[in-house]
Amino acid sequence: KTFGSTSSLYHRNGVTIAADGGYVVVGDDGFNVNLFKLDIEGSLLWERSFNWSPYLSTCTASSVSRTRDGGYLVAGSVWPPSPSSGKDFYLIKTDAEGKVKQ
């Protein structure tokens, strides 16, 4: 199965098993991090996008893990725009539906 935008090439970088036996997959297209929730058959239940492009030049999603409270923790790297140099990392904590509390 294929998920994500047809205009962007997404890289699947991490997967974890959800509490219901389905799967949560994280990927990126270099500027956006996407979290996909699939049922046990692999059908898409929801998708969440975290857009970094206004602030950073490049980002990657490295992994996704289920947390004790049933949510998910996404980790990855970011490269700030010039003239900054170097690479930073980020963590995104979501609830069980992939939503970030503000």
C-alpha cells in the first residue's frame, strides 16, 4: 500500500505496534514529518502532518515509539537554515490519536 502525498516522496523511517494491534508509521519528505495510523489489515485510519518548512531547511523522522499513556513519541533531526550550522534533534509527543496538545 502507498500512503502520503503523490507529489512528495515520503521515506518510511519508523514503525511501532499500536495498542489495538494496528501500526503507527512515521516518515518524512525532507520538510514535513507524517504520522500514519494503520489498522491490522494495513488500511489508513488517520494521518497527521507536522510541518517544519517555515522554520527549518531540512528535517528527517528517525523513529516512533508508543508511550505508557497510549500516545506516541516521534524523534528526528533538523538542520536549521543558513547561516546556522550543525544539526539538532526534536521530539514530538502525541496522544493516542496523533494529536499534539497545545
